[in-house]
Amino acid sequence: MTFEELGLREEVLKSLKELGFEAPTPIQEQAIPHLMKEDCDFVGLAQTGTGKTAAFGLPLINYINTNSNRPQGLIICPTRELCLQITRDLEIFAKYVKCPIVSVYGGADIRRQMTQIKKGASIVVATPGRLLDLIKRKAIQLSEVKNVVLDEADEMLNMGFKEDIDDILETTPESKNVWLFSATMPKDVARIAKTYMTQPLEVSIGHKNQTNENIEHIFYLVKERDRYEAVKRLIDFHPQIYGLIFCRTKHETGTVAEKLAREGYNAEPLHGDLTQPMRDRVMARFRSKELQILVATDVAARGIDVDDITHVINYNLPDDNENYTHRSGRTARAGKTGQSLVLITPKEGFKIKSIEKQMRTQFSQGQIPNAEEICEIQLMKLIQNTININVKEKDIEKFMPQILASFETMDKTEIIKKFVSAEFNRFIEYYDRAGDLNQRAKQDSGRERGERKDKGQRARDEGKTRFFLSAGRRDGLNPGALLRVVCDAAGIKSDVIGRIDIMTSYAFFDVDEAHTERILKNVNGTEFEGTKLSVEVTNTQNGGGKGSRGGDRGSGGRRSGGGRFRRSGGSNFRSKKSKGNRDKGRRSSDRHSRDRNGGSERRSGSDRSRYRGR
């Protein structure tokens, strides 16, 4: 089937031809003919990246009455970034149609939006809270609306917008069509369809709630304290990664992004506490691939529409399984393939089984790469980048005699070894200290099966000395930081450090007895976050028993490790009808405020070079 066979007006077909659209996607092929009817309700279930925007956008534009300046089409979506993204797409589709499109969302000047609507708007793309504000101010007239689109309906419900949607739909004509699009079909979305629609056609691309078939799902068992180190290894093992890291909270998002950036990784955060200009800057860098890693919350990342994302890393799993579908759907877009990687502790294994059952997908268990594997990958990357360097002959010509004279006593092999080592030694040194994160997970799993010692019976290991350290959690100390400080100062490897217990204002750690004097001599007086540390031997065998449990070491390394190597590694990424009862009394008073301030509208938009597969 072609777009010409769908009955679209010539002006719309002209735009599609310029965009390079040849044939509709499955959701477009099934939705558009139905939506072109005068009286139709519709439920479209499809994963992200399947072309949903064009599926509802093209019919909306096709039937716009160009003689009216009042809204005829209304699109409601959960976040401001998605609002902007849909608007950009529709403007391209309507390039040759007199169809003014206005986006209204929180976090922007409402007076400017009111002015735009007053000038004329055939289609309004809106977030719920800001649209309600405009309705209450009588700044928008929806009496001529013929079609209402509820995009990302599942997410809007997750964000608490059900009552807002009720109120908005009450202001629209009874005769309107309601088109609902969603990636998943939880019970609340099904209730919306039952309440607001009359015998809707339901189209599902694949099975309901099923994830994209082009995504490979892999989980890794790690200890809780090893999540960050595991993420670093996964990034290092995939040097050409262009990916998203999902965290549960804004705080966690900021922390992970800050750590990665500090250690030389090309990463930045995206969360609701960023101002709109900052969000726009981050997204612009990510879309242009100046930014290699985006660390984001679930809400902030909704609407990120970039075709080439290779990996989605779940720093931890979301609370709702449906959100996993949205997370993983950021990769493998427009027919491409991708990987969704999940970090879990042994206690969280049941979550994987739950997602597999509900989302009709299958996970495989992966192994966190070891030091040798990562070093081999990074070394090959370095070599390949060196081979591909464009030599500027004229720029170095005058220096060549001196350079050749300097190397005349060395053979080819020796020169290669030295150049490789110059770039690679720090990377090797960093991973020389890294332990087996998978083994630690196995040990934790064993404890879950009853192999764990009783807390009150844990004593220091034979042959180890227990130390007291004058810094704790409130100082920003964690197992990884402790390892970095102690190992760097004393010149020892992390595998000689045993149990670590981090308390509020102090810490305990075990070290092989052979290194006792070295620890006392070199760690005392070392600075951590601007504070001088003191360390001493303690006779308290169970000291720190209420802190972070030990038995295994945290994995740490120098800040000059893998990430810093990456800066000079030659990466492709540059551094730089409403019915039913209404329950209006329970609306949270802060939801409108959140919408107006942009707090709940956190979906990141993106420019699209191609629209096929979206």
C-alpha cells in the first residue's frame, strides 16, 4: 500500500514525498483509512518508533477547514517536550496546507501562547495542566473541535492527569471523535476507552504491552554498591555506544551523570530540575551526537525520538513494568536494532520474570565484562582510530626530520609499543585493580539462599587488619570512593581490601595484614573532598556492623581510568465524547502547578531527519 491509496489530499502527499516517505508503517496503514471517516473512535496500540504521530497527524491535517481560525483538532500529550515534538512534525506534514499549529505547555509564557491562539490555530497540541489554565481564562474556544487525540495515554494516567482529561473533554463537543494512542494497555487506559468512546476500532501492532522485537534484553546480576562500576564497564565495553541511562530519581540521575562526567565520560543529566534552556541545550547536544550518554529520569526521557540510540541502560528497574516498555523503546527505532541492559541485584530477580510475563519478552543473562575483555576492546578501538586518522602532511612536514631522528634507534615494533602504551597505560592500570563484579553478585545470591553469616557473628577475616577511617556517608564517602582513596594513597590493589562498612561520620575497612604499615603511613593526611583523613588500626572486630555490609569489596578505580582515556580515544562523538460519572473532587492541587511550571512535562523532543518509523 502507498500513501496515495490512503486518500490523503495532494498538499499532504507532496510533503510526504519531500520527506521520502514511500509506504506507510503498519500502524499508519491500519489507522489512517479509519481515521479518515467522519465518525470514528479509535484505539491504537503500538510501540514507540512505529509512526504513531503520522498515523493521527496526517488525518487531522487532511480534514482541516482552512476557512476557520478556531481549533478543529486537539492533541493532548503528557510532557512539554513531546508537545513540541508533535508540533514540529505536524508543521512539516502541513507544509503546503494552511493549517496553523500552536503548542501550549507549562514552563513557557502563557500570554504569548494566548496571543498565538487568538491569531488562529487549526490544531492545538497541549499538555493537560496548561490547557486547563487556558480554558479557565477563556483564552481558548474548543466548540469546533472535531477530533481529540490522547497521545501517550498510559503515561498521562501514570502522571495523574485522569481528572484533568475529564474536565478538558467536558468542554469539547459531544459529537467529537476520540483517538487514543498508547504503547501499553493497562486497565486505566482501557477504562478511558470505555468511558469516552463509542465502539472504537482497536488496532494493535504486535501483542498488547509487548516490547519491540528488534530489542535484545539482557540483565546483569550485581551488588547494589556495584551498580555504578558496572555501568562504567558496560560503557567501556561498547566504546561506540550512543545511549540512555535510566535512573529512578532526579537525585540519582544527577549523581550518576556527575560521576561519569568527572571521570571523563561524555555524559549529562536530563531531569525535571533543569531549566527549559538547559534541557534544550542538553537535548540539542544529544541529538547532534555531541553528547554520547544521556542520564535521564523516566518522565524526562519521554519523547526522546532519536533513531540511532544503540543502548538503553537501566541503572535500576522502574516501579511499573509498563515504564520498562517506554524505556527500552528508545532504542531500535525505525527498523533498527538495539539493546536494553538491566542491572539488578539477586533480590530483584522476580522483577525480570514479571516483565517477561507481562511484556511478552525474553531476557538473557549477561556477564559484566572483565578487565581483559574491556582492555582488548578499547585497545582495538585505539588502533582502529589511529589507522583512520587523516594525516595532515603539510602541517607536520617540517617536524618530520627531527621526529625520524628521534626514532632512528628504535625498530617498528618498539615504536608501536611505546605509542600504544602512551595512550593505554592509564586504562590498563585502572582495570588492573578491578575485581569480578559477577562473582560478587554470585556471592550475594548465595547469601540469599542462606549462606550468609549471621550479622552478629561476622568477624574479621584471618590475616586481615581492621582500620578506622575518619570519614563517612555525610562526607560523601561510599565503598568505591574509599577504595580509590586508600588504593591510590597506599599504592595497593583493591583485591587486598576486604570488608567495608560506611557509617554516618566514619568508616571501617579490612586490609591484608602485610599492608598495615603502608596504610598507616600513606593514607593518614590524605585529602578526600577537601578534608584530611586519619586512619588507625581498630581492635573492634565487628566495628561498623550497622553500616553497608561487607564481605566483598566495592570496585573502585582512579578518576584517570577508563573515562579519561576516552577523551583522547578518537571517538566519533565530539566532546564538546465525554460520558460517565466524573470525580472532580480528588484532583491534586499541585498537579496544575506542576504542569504550569513544567515539573510534569518532561518529555524530551527531538528533531527528526526522517519520519518513517515514528
